[in-house]
Amino acid sequence: MHSATSEAVAMTGPRALHNRVAATLTALIGHDLLALAARFGIAGVFWLSGRTKVEGWLTVSDNAVALFADEYQVPLLPPELGAHLAAYAEHLFPILLVLGLFTRASALALLGMTAVIQIFVYPDAWPTHLVWATALLYLAGRGAGRVSLDSLLALR
């Protein structure tokens, strides 16, 4: 049981300072900021990956097909189809995330891609994939935030 003296010390000591800082950070770093940062951050990761698979705007390169044939080797997916699907997905879903349009569906699609990459392609890269999955799970679970087309169109 705490005495009145120990409670008074706790309200003015290091714990109180920590709790005031935490409350300030909670107020400053709300969902809208987190969602915007997650949308742009993860969109950048996938967009840049998609750009390595194409020549020009959206012509899938022979190198991308070769990567799917030789290195990625996703089961049950022919390399040409895999290269095309990945290249298109890595362009479409990041654009939707940046716009904040169909954010939850886009996040789930990229989360599925992340799972495939983790399981079949680069299983040792789990720390990176966990960071991606965290951002994508946040967006799937909480949505795009107020700075988005989802919000403007009243899409949850």
C-alpha cells in the first residue's frame, strides 16, 4: 500500500515526468500522422522494387522474368506470370496507398506479397519483412487516416 508521501513523490518524480512526456507524444503523434507515414513509407519500398522490374513505364523486363525463373522461384507460378503480377502490383498498390484510396485492401494485398516473399524467396530477411508487415497491418487495421481519399469519400 502506498503512503500519501510516496504518491506525492511519484507525481513529481521521474515517473511523473515520463508520463507527461508520454502524454505529450501521444497527443502529437496521432493516428493520422502514423497512417500517413506508414502509407508513404511502405509505398516507397514497393514502388522502388516495382521500378526495378520494368523498362519504360510498365514493360516488364527480361531481367525481371529471369529473376523469377532463377532466384525467386515462387512455387505454382510461372516466372513470366510472376514477374508481371509483381511488377503491376508493386505499381498499383503503392499509388493507391499514397492516395489513401482503398487503403485497407491495398495494405492486405501487399501484406500477401510480403508473406510470399518471406516464405518462398528470402526467408532469412524476416526482420525487414516484419517491419513491412507492421506498417501494412497498421494500415489494414486502422485505415488511411483523415489525409486520404478514403476519408474524403467516407470509406472506412
